[in-house]
Amino acid sequence: MAAKQQLLEQLVDIAEPAYQLPLQIPAGAYILLVIAVGALAYTSWAYYKRWRYLAAKRQALALLNQLEAGAASQINQLLKRVIKHYAPAHPALTASTAQWQIFLQQQLPAKPLPLLTELLYQAGPDNQQNQQFYQFAQRWLQQLQPATLADSRRQVLAEETADV
């Protein structure tokens, strides 16, 4: 029995070191915290990058709202500037007026588009046509998705026959 008593005395409780801070965080929590902060920083950076990418679209809508409905040539230039920003080598930028109209109508087939040759190059265009073009441009800019515009660059515009 004495031997058992000596063995029991040798068994001492294992003493764990006391925490030095009252709320000491384990190492795994620091790793998770670093991952969470990194994910938040990356997400914020991606949203900021997207916001900057879409700045041209927002500015174009603001400029369009400042223009009068009768300024068809300015609206036309605004649409071409937006396309040039998102797809600088787009074939619609160098297309004739008829091909430009076909391109615009393909982008937004549900909204009617007046004849641009009459609207842009005749002396006294119809006020209703001007308003229709203004509404078309506003709708087109609102629904514009720049990634699809850059991809549509691959589409070949229909060949226009020369009037010889």
C-alpha cells in the first residue's frame, strides 16, 4: 500500500501555462481572420474596378440627360464615343450610316429607330424622330453591357453595295 501511495504522489496534475492576455486568440483564428480580410479586400477591389470600368456608361447617361432631344448629331457622337471607349477597334466606328443604323437596331431590336440618314443629314428633321432617337439612345445606354459590346466586335457588318 505504501508503494501505491508513493506512486500516487508522483502523479502530479499537469499544469497548463496561464494565458498572458485575458482574451488570447488561438493561432487558427488569426489565420481565418487574415483570410477573411484578404477576401474582403479582393472583393472591394473587384467592385471598385468594375465601378471604374462602367464610369464611361454613367458619364454618357449624364451627358445624354443634359442634351436636348433635338441634338441628334451630338447623340450620335455620344454613342460612338461609348463604343470607342469599350471596343476601340469595333467595325461599327468606321461603318457607313446605313451600317451604323443596322448595328444599333441589332443591339436593341425592340425599340424602333428612325432613319439616321434623314435625321442626321437633312435640314429640318422631324421633332418626333428626334425624340424617338433620344429615347432609343437612352434605352441603349441603360441596357449596354460593355463585355457583350466588345464581343460583338467579332461580328462582321453586312457589306454595303456601292451606288456606282
